[in-house]
Amino acid sequence: MDFRQDPRFSEFVPFESKLWLSSPTMHGQEQHWVDDAIRTNWVSTVGANINEIEKEVARYVGCGYAVALTCGTAALHLATKLAGERLYGQARPDRGTLAGKRVFCSDVTFDASINPVAYEDGEAVFIDTERDTWNMDPAALEKAFELYPDTRLIVLAHLYGTPAKMAEIRRIADAHGALIVEDAAESLGAKYRLNGKWVETGALGDFNCISFNGNKIITGSSGGMFLTDSREDAEKVRKWSTQSRENAPWYQHEEIGYNYRISNIVAGVVRGQLPWLDQHIAQKKAIYERYLEGFKGLPVTMNPYDAESSEPNYWLSCLLIDREAMAPHVRGERDALYKHEHGKSSPTEILDALQAFNAEGRPIWKPMHMQPIYRSNAFVTAEGTGRGRSNAYIQGEGLDVGADLFARGLCLPSDNKMTAEQQDVVIKIVSACFD
Ligand SMILES: Cc1ncc(COP(=O)(O)O)c(C=O)c1O
């Protein structure tokens, strides 16, 4: 479809410079700390920037220790490995710590959340999503423990910066003696009220991870952290991340090692960004609220959160098209087809319209249970197994929640450098899609 020729969009001209989904926002101090690393010759995996960001993030999140790593995926890998070792003991060097074990995993998330389960030879069982926060559904998790009572590990992500229902999930985990790996890659700065006390995401699990990827609320260009209250766990992750050297004058190894430690240069970028975290969150919140206001009257809702017990970091603003307002829209493995109908639209139509005017959106994460790579893994909904549910003799069975969010939802341009005027145009483009 040529949107620029379509009369519904005749009032728009493409944005001169692209509106991004969420791009890095540098402030200048990053340069100072990078230069400092180079000037002092501390450019490797040791140095003041690393020490400082570990101290500062631990203070901000309210945990005892932070270990800075090359990326959030590395943090998730070592967190998952540590959990596996805690539960099932040390594995042989050629085996993962989760070999032969099931792990209950968030379903609507980036695959980096849950791939470390496979790195450690475990089997991910995907848990369906609830509608109140778009995160792991406690009712589905409860069902999963009925189906697989031996499971002892949960990997949970807070989607798009909105905290999951941690009180319920912690209660269920405790009742079954299970541990939680918390993926707070997208939610740094988001808070959850647990037993009447506000706790930062990144301090809610037993093994916790954040990311400084380029699209996150603050960035180091790359980078991530493992967060914990346990000194022993922090020391173990630091050791594993630097090739697992033993205390000997030569390279002596009793455990498998990794090259996952952050560089002092990348840490310099993070150091320069940290003072801006709260401002970035405030900007993202303003963007979310402007969309909320601008979409009044349209057949859409936005990514929800529980205002009583959580304060998101509003990393990405998303919308969900009302069921009745969905125009015909089908997706194959790599492409999508849609048709416009008056008063209706579809995620692909909106994303194409935004792209035509030089703005970036994105589909909701395709659920992990629908990904070709994990198609044969178990999937559990609040009703029980989510696999093999269709039946030629029964009409009208619904989609699981994750598949439904993927079918009707999308992520909007959420860059904190987008001006209010530019965002108003985005809102008008989205509105025009429904004309
Ligand atoms: C939910 C989630 N988990 C993990 C990651 C991985 O972080 P990194 O890119 O720093 O490895 C990301 C983003 O990149 C993410 O969005």
C-alpha cells in the first residue's frame, strides 16, 4: 500500500529525521568517563568506571552487590547457571547445570531472557501471559506446577518496563520451593510494592539481571549486570565472567569460564548515563501519558500496569487494537498480509503507516511458544496445557493471551528525544489508520 498517495494520510509529510522506537540518548558526561579511562590507560576489564557503576547501581536498586558484564544476556546466562548449580549441583564441564530439568519461563519476551536455559541444557516450559500487566500469569504458573511438580526454577521478565505480579509469583515459587531468575533488562528503575514496601525491579528475584543495550532506558552502548544480595553469588559470577581463574600463580581452572566482564570504556558510558536515569523515566512516562490522552476515542488500549502496586519505567509505549476494530490481518513465518476496512486497522497496517512517514514501531514480541525454535516445548495456560487445544469438533476456542497480544498489539515510537509535536503527528497517523 502506498500511504503517501492514500487520502487518509494526505496531511502528513515524512519526519525529516527518523523517530526511533527507543534510541540511545547521550548527555556529554559519557565522553568524560570514556576519555578518563583512555587517559589513565585503564581500558580493559578493570578500572574506576566499573567500580563506580557497580556501587551506584547497587545503591539505586537497593541490593548488596552488582557485577558488571558485557551484556544482559551474559548476566542472564550466569544467573541461570548459578540457579542451576544451586538447585542441582555442579555439572561436568561438557554439561549444562539444567540438563534434564524443566524451567518455567516468561512467554512474551525477547528470546535472550530464556535462551540461557538452553545454554545450560534445560528445557523451557512457557507460561502464558495475563492481561493486567502483559507478564507471566500466576494462574498459569500455578497450573504448570500441577503439571510438572518437580520444577524448581522460574525465569521471569518484566515486559516493556512494567513489573510482573511479583507478590503472587513469589508466593507460588515459595510454596513449591522454586527459585526465580529475574530479567529486569527492560525495567531498570521500575518499582513494585511487595508486602507494603516499594522494591526496585532487579531486586525482586533470587538472581537478578539488567541490560545496558543501546535501546534500553540508559545504555553503555552495550553491557549488563548481575544483581544480588549474596556476596558469595557476586564473587562466583565475577569469577566465572573472567575465565574462572583459581587462586594460583598460573592459569589454574576448576570450573568452566567465560569472557563476560564489561570493559572500563563501556562502563564509562554507563557511568555518564546513570545520573540521567530518573530523567529518562520521567520523559518515557510523559510519552506514555500523551499517547493515553491522544488515543481517547480510538478503539485501542495501551499496555496496562497495576497502579496500586507498581510504578513502571515506561520504557516502551504499546497499543492493543480492540477485537471488534481488527481489520483482516494474517501473518506467516516471515511476512504479513492485511486489508483495510473502514473504522478498523491492524498492527502491520499501523507499523507500515508509521514507517512510510519515517517513524519506527515494532510488533509485540512474538511469544516464545510460537517461535519455530521452541515449537516443541511445553506451553501452559491458566486452563492447563496450551498445546493441542484445537479440536475439529469444537467451534470457537480462543487464542492464548500471548498469541492474542501478538495478533493485536504493537510497540509505538517511544524515544525520549521525540518532541510533543512529533508525537502528536504519530497519534494522528495512528488515528488515520482507523478512518
Ligand atoms: C527482556 C530482555 N532480556 C534480555 C535482553 C538482553 O540484553 P542484552 O542485549 O544486553 O544482552 C534484552 C534486550 O536486549 C531484553 O529486552
